Amino acid sequence: MCGITGYYAFKTTATANLAKIEQSTEKLFLRGPDSGNVFVNESVALGHRRLSIIDTSSCATQPMTDATGRYVLVFNGEIFNYKQLSDTYLAKTIERIGGLKTTSDTEILLYLLIEYGVESIQWLYGFFAFSFYDTITGQMILARDRFGKKPLLYHATEDHLAFASEMKALLEWNIPRELDYTVLHQYLQLNYIPQPQSMLKGVAKLLPGHYAIYGKNGFETSKSYYEIEIDTAGYNKYSYEDAQQELVKRMDVSVQERMIADVPLGAFLSGGIDSSVVVALASRYTDKLNTFSIGYKDNPFFDETKYAKLVADKYKTNHTVFSLSTNDFLEHVNDVLDYLDEPFADSSAIPEFILCYYTRKHVTVALSGDGGDEVFGGYNKHAAEWKMRQPSLVNNMVKAGLPLWQSLPRSRNNKITNLFRQLHRFAEGANLSVKDRYWRWASFNTPLQVNKLLTAASLQQVNTNLMQKERTDILQHLDNDFNEVLLTDMNLVLVSDMLVKVDMMSMANSLEVRSPFLDHKVVDFAFALPVEYKVDAGMKKKIVQDAFRPMLPEEIYNRPKHGFEIPLLDWFRKELWGMINDDLLSKQFVEQQGIFDVTAIENLKRKLHSSSPEDSHATIWALIVFQHWWKKYFNQ
């Protein structure tokens, strides 16, 4: 796991920027604290920061060149099947060059690209972002893994191509800092930025499962080498019992592959089904697995460590619980805000950061259960969508009760008000089409609510036609098949929210996180299963729960799903109120800034303290994250 950056000057007028390679590379220090190196010639600069995982020797440092010096690679990620690829495709090559100089996956990737070019990308099992450069032809290949676990941002003009793992490194290449108000509008709806957009005009993310090729004269082509497909023909391939066995088999292989490391390895253990599955399987391949959980010492409603301990005891793991007070959490809020170089307002980034922070004191690699909910239908919204598609008297009653739900106090902060919140959202969604309902349930704010948050001047800079087109593209797969909901989640929520969170918060702590549920062989299998194997009237993520039931304690089943949540509403009303009212959302600052409507912000702050705060705290957090970012990058 590492960080990469680079610059390709297509015209001599852009070559002066090549001298900035050291500064850009250094911005990625936390992604790779073990070493850093650069490559520079007359038109290309490549930088790499290394977090040593496989072959920790200095021989495996990057940028890596072949024996002739013609080809150069900077690579961020892990290729789990690199030994098999070497045996299958590179035996003659290795013999010709007199042997490899390392035991790393990087060198295998280098020679695969030399011998087979872009064709070899589809053979890779793992997660990655890389740049491969041919100094003779001038061709440069950029590529990103199938699901976008590893980021790759870029800025391209007629003069140059600049790319990096993070925005902070990209900005060192003199990238213009111009706010994209259309993306800001989308961000305030979703609390994250849908890829491939970014908050800066002219900066984009390479799409997952894609590669792009540049030459001496600039951009040449961009293509997809992988996309998730719903295999309706496969719906009848497995009985439910056979499908369970196949899932266990594929997950077992995935976990085993992800335990390859030359450094200490452990696993996150939240007490939920997904992380428990990973721990149960990983325990087959090590005598004493290190497992880690965080607990909420001051807020039992959010604490699930007792369930994690049940799994840890069953598999006799070396279990560590980080039982933290409110002050422990609050100490790291600014750490999270400072590391984010683009607005990202999923508040579970805070506990994710803290879990990674403490876990890194023990191990360098951690397995996680990420992806299981998106792939197999584990969210409450999936159960709600399933119920919405089953005509029933209860549905009609909930729908008819919309005026009542609107009048009752709604918030996530306790069971009763959270129930009212869920009933309200269900009734609200019942009156919408499949596509509109998906977008509403994926959002914290409607477009009209966001319009009220922005000034008239800001709204004038929002391209509503473009925003509608991007939304249409995101929702293009939605129709009658329930798997289309999960596919849309994979392309939107997984890529732009969950994976961004995990990558940023783990890299802020120099920790590599691996996700067995996101092995493409597991994902492809999942999208060849009918909906009734995943969600029904009584169960979400059905096949995962049933397939692994013999391996897991019964107590972790049939209990409320909290997710990786934090008591944000309480913090905003108390400990963090000063940061909101006196600083980032103070009336004076908002007026001077001119982006947000002062009256709307003041009303939102009042709603935060009302008996029915709804999701006001989530919107406040989105605004705080944006304001902190804006001050850092625009208000200097």
C-alpha cells in the first residue's frame, strides 16, 4: 500500500512543473512512511511513497524500472495472485533476464505490462492504481482496480497530465483551484461526491475497472476492462443450499489470499455478521489472529463490543477492545478534518479513523468486512425497498400515515425517534418511482432543500442540466430486478462513499485494509444470485447469514444494525457547538464567504436543538467538513 503521483509534460512550456515532483511526493508521506523516491526525465516525473507489505527490502522500492531502464512503474496496492501470474505468464521472461531482483508483486506487474500490455490488467486479483511508462515510445498507462478501492485523481489539458493518489499531492502540480458548484450541490444531497467528479473543476477520478493511455501528444484512449454484470441466466444455476456452499468456498479463498503479508496482520471485528465471517475464516490460517474493536464507553446505544467478544472468544483470537470515551473521539475530529483534502461527510469516517489509529499500533495490515452490505443487501434501505415491492396492507397503512410521521419527532439518536424517522422515509418513498425513491433514500437532502442552503449567486453557477444527466447516468441500471438496486449501490455508494472512507482513514494512519467481500470472484457470484437468496420478508443479507450460521455465535443474529455510527447530534449540541456557532458556521463567516444562505444556515442550527432534529446533524457535518476544507484551500 502506497501513494503515487506523476506529471507528463506534452509541451515544453509545461516542463518547468517537473521540478515539483519532490513536493508532490512528500504530500503522500502517510500513505507510505517507509521510503520515497522519484523518477524524472525531460518530459515525465513520477513519485512514490512506500508502505512496505510484501518484500520489505530496499530492492522493491519504487519507481521500479526493468533491467534495461526503459520501463518505469509506480504502483499502489496489492496483487494477490502475483505468484501464479509469474508462473503462468513470465517463466520465459524471467529466464531471459536472468531472474527477478525481488520477491514483490510490483516486479511481477512491471514485467506483465512489458510483455502483455493492457491485456494483463484483467488478470490481476487485488486492488491497485498504477502508472506504467515507456521511456522510448512515450506511452503511459494509468489504471485502477475493478471496484475503485485505490484512488487515482487526474488533471489533463493539452499541455500536461497530472495525477496522484490524493488531491493534496495533485495540487502541488499548480492545478487551478476553482470550486465546482454543481458538484457542491450533489455533495450536499449525498454527503459525499459521486465519482468521477471532484469538488474542483478540471479534476476527475479515473473510473474503477478502467485504464487510460497517454502518449507524447496527450490523451489517446480510455477503456473499461471490467464491469459488474447482473447474470440473470445464472439465477437458476444453484439451489439455495448449493449457493451457500459456493459462497463459503469463494470467501474462504478470498480471505486466504488476503492473508499474504511480510508484516503483522490482523482483522477488524465489529460484532456484525460481515467482520465476524472474515474472522471465522481467517482463523483457519493462523494460530492466533489479532482482532480489534472500538467501543463507546459513554454511549451504550452505539456500543457493540459484547458481540465482537463472542466471536473473539469462539475463535480464541488475540482480541483488543479500544473502549473510548467521548473525549477520546473528540480529540480526533480535527485529525479527520485536517487529513481530508476534499469534502467527505460520512461521519463514520471518525470511528474509522480512530479504529485505524489504534490498530496501526499493533499491525500493518487489517482484514475488514467492508462491501458485504452493498454486495448482498445488508442495509435497512434494502429491506425497505424489498417491502415496497410487495403489495400489502401494512405498506398502505404506513404510506397513509405520512402526515402523522411528519408531525412526530424524528432522529437517529434513540430507538423510538429512529423508528419514526424510518416510517417517514418509507412513506415518503412510497409515492416515488423506483429511480426517484432510490435517490431519495440515498440522500440526506432533496435538491430543493439544497437550493435553500445556497445563495442566489451560488445557484447561478450550478449546471442543473449536467447534474440531472449525471444523476440519470448513476440510476441508469434501475428497473424491476432488485439486483439493479445493489448494482447501483456498488457503482455509487461503494465507490464514492465507503471505499473513499476506508482508504482515506486507513492511509491517514499508514494502515493497509483488505476486504475479502470485494474479491471480484465473490462479487460476480453474488450478481448471479436471485434476490430471494439475499433479501426476504424476515432477513437482510440472507445467504451470508445462513451460509455462515454454523460458524458464528447465535447471539449476533437478529439484532438491530447500527452501522459504524457515532453520537454526532449530542456532540453538536454540546462539545462541538462552539466550532459550529462561533467558527465554521458563524453568521459572520457565512456572510463573508458568500456561498451559503445565512438565514438557511441559522434555521438549520436551530433545528439541531429542536425536539425533531431529523438528519440536521448530518447536514451540519457536511457543511463543517466543506467549510474546514474551503478555509484550508481557498481562504489562505
